[in-house]
Amino acid sequence: MNELPQQLVNGLLLGSMYGLVAIGYTMVYGIVQLINFAHGEIFMTGGFGALTVWLILPGGTTMWLALPLMIIGAIIVAVTIAVGTERFAYRPLRGGPRLAPLITAIGISLALQQAVWAWYPGATSSLTFPEIPGGPFHLGSITIQTGDVFLLTAAPLSMAILGYFVMKTRTGRGMQATAQDPDTAKLMGINTDRIIVVAFALGAAFAAVGAVAYGLKYGEVNFRMGFILGLKAFTAAVLGGIGNIYGAMIGGLALGLAETLATAFIADIPGMQQLGGQSWADVWAFVLLILVLLFRPQGLLGERVADRA
């Protein structure tokens, strides 16, 4: 029980990262009914974009000055790739069989992994990511690393910005209308192609912020980092109710807490010693998904709706 507060904080931090990436899955699916399995690699390229900015800055640049530039660089790289894939890979297939864009997304995912592995200098192994200076912070028995402070700040701020954008701006209302009925939205004068591009761009921007948080938290980036984390973010989106942006963050938090608590404490249960530890973390994450889908298939905040014609 003495470890419980620390593990709860660890779970919230991990879940916040999942939630930032899950937003991209749920926004794209909510508007174009596409599961963009390349989104994990969009997240990965954002991390390499941030690292590139750090490497080209003059020596002696402080991390406090470099961090905003790294975030901007990550967002530019991730958004450019996401918008490019939407324009040249997904849009031509929009009227085709629903399986075609799904297979395309898997192909793009593999292509981005191999492109970074082959062409980014030193990317065949993990690359060191810069750290925010300063020691860890202690709140009673809870220890928060300096890199985690960025995640604690970025996750709620990103959700607040997204909530305001979707609910209060003209483009945000256009996104809601397109998600509800794209054909009627077109008749009402909404440029649905532009709305879809905005959805891809916003999802990529939040994934880029998550990638910077990942680099600061773990101190490295690598070309494989988007695969498992992307799958877990997709799991979080489904868990919260895919298509619901608030559900994506709640699903991410639930997944992060479940994964962290199971990893930390399940080995203490008599007869369960072999099922604890970090090697089982991925298993428990998907066990939670299966249980939720069995008892609430639409997710935590999802609604039962008829399939779109």
C-alpha cells in the first residue's frame, strides 16, 4: 500500500501519453470511419522531428529555450506527414472498399518505420533524447521526474485547447457536422475535404506533443517506438468509445492505470507470481480491452448508434 500513490501517479502519466495519441485515432475515425494504423508512426516521426531540432541548434542552447522549438519541429514534421498521407494515400481510396484504406494504413506504417530506420543517421538503434535539467520533485512518498512535469502540463492543456476548438470555433462545429452526416454537411456548404485534413492535422499535432513527452520521459527515441504505443493508443480510443475525443483521454487514463497497477501488484497475489512484471504489461492492457468490449462494446463514453449507410 505504500507504493500505491506512486503507482497511481505513474499510471496517470502513462495514460496521459496514451490519451494524447488516442485523440488522433478517434478524430479520424469519427469523421471518415477510418482506423489510421499509421498514426503510431506519425507519433514516432514527431519524436525524431523534435530530436532533429535539438541536434541542429547551436551548442550551449539551454533546454528551456530549445523545448518550445522542439515541440514546433515535432508538430511540423508530424502534421506534414499526416496531411501528405491523407492527400495522396487515403483520399483517392475514400470511395472504394472500406478494407482498402485499412490495408494502405498498415503499408504506410511499415514504410515510415523503414524510412526512418534507413535514412535517419544512427536510427538503427535508440537515440538519446535531451533531458530537462533539474532533479526529481518529491511530494510525500510520490516522486515525479522532471520530464514528467511536461506531460502533466501538456496533457490537460492539449485537451482544453481541443475542447475549445471543437465546441467554440466554426471549423470545430464543421467537424461535428461532418462526423454526424458528411453528405448533409456538404449540402450546408461545409468543405468536408478541408475538415478531414484538419482532423488529420490536429491528431498529428497531439501525437507530436506526446512524442516529445515520450522522449523526455524515457530519454530516447527509436524507429519502433510508435508500433506498440500506437496499438495501445488505439486500444485506449476503443476503450473510451472511438469517435469520442473525451473518451479517448479517459480511455488512455484507464488503460495507463490498469497497466501500471497490474504490473506492480499482480505478482503479489498468491499463485500469480509468474503474471507480474513489465513483460506482462501489454497483456493486461489488452485483457482490459477484451473485458470492456464484452460488457460494453461501445466503450466507456460511446453510444450505440446505427452504422452509417
